[in-house]
Amino acid sequence: MTILKVLGAGVVALLFAASPQPQHAALAQAMQQTAQPAPQTVRVRATIESVDGPMLTVKSRDGAEMKIKLADNAPVNEVVKAPLTDIKEGSYLAITATPQPDGSQKAMAILIFPQGVHPAEGFSNWDLPNSTMTNATVANEVTGVDGKTLSVTYKDGEKKIMVPPSAEIITYKKATMADLKPGQKIFIFAAKKLPDGGLEAPNVSFGDYGVWR
């Protein structure tokens, strides 16, 4: 959106230079109308109350009820347990971890993305207590008596990840809307807020394993 605004300002300046003065106000107003702010998004952790076609009624962890419409052809994924041995050099991971005094990260949970699934990479704070999120590729790994140590790389950075036996290792299994049932826990990374107060989700994951829920 910022790029669009910059480009829009440049286009307006060029048009102003070539247009009669009375048209300036109308043109500026039209450009402002097209430069709408990006919709707000929220992260959803909730339990399904009911399913009606693409519409989910859910209850969040704080007890609030929400209406979520799944976008057309939205991917549905079941989160399932995976063995630690599935993590190999070249694996693309989402790592929920806690920062350590030596600068490394201690994994609480690791999502192994299926082949060909590659969300934006990077490192940031996460919304669980004292937690971080790293989306990165395994550069190398060392196996020891206390689990694994992973070196992972992402654009403009790298991290050392300690993987203790307590870390929850998960992956995605493809599912469909028909697999969504009341009582299931769901996770939506970025649901879009709608004018009517509801939410629209580009995808949804469900399952009973993993700190992600």
C-alpha cells in the first residue's frame, strides 16, 4: 500500500503538470479514494462451536464468540504430530521458541512445512509468553543426547535453535471443509476484519496437538 501511495503521488504530480488547474481538486480526491488502508488482520486461536457451509462460529480462548467466513477454496489443514527425524537439511520450518541468554533459541514447537509450502521467512516476536517465531530453512543439524541443534537461515539472518525432547514437532496434513467439526481447535494466522464485525479467513488449520493452538 505504501508503494501504491508513492506511485500514486508521482502520477498525480505528473498529471497536475499537464492538466488545467480546475481539475486538480477532483483528481486528488479520486486518488485519495483509491488509496484505501489495508484491512486489519487478527490471529485466531479458538474452538469451533458450529459449521454452516463456509461459515464458522467459534469461541476464542478468552470466551468471546466470533463468526468466521472461510474464503472461497481456502486451504484446510490438519496439524499432526511428526517425528523429529523428519527435520533435515533443507527443511523449511516455523519455529516457536524462547530466547536464551547466549543468543540461541530453545524450541517449544516446530512446524515442518510440506514440500512446496513456503510462507514469508524471517524472525519476530510471537504472541505466546516470552516467545519468538522463526520461519527459516535448516542449513545444518547436529544430533546429541539432548535432542538436536539446528542452524537455520532466513533472509538477512540466521539462528541457532536448540531442540529439546520436550519440543512438539508437527506438520500439515491436507484436509477439507468436511473435516471441520464442532469441538475442534483451530488456528488462523491472519483473518481479515470485515465491516460487519465478522472475520474472513484465507485458510484454517485444526488439531489437538501443538502449542500453536
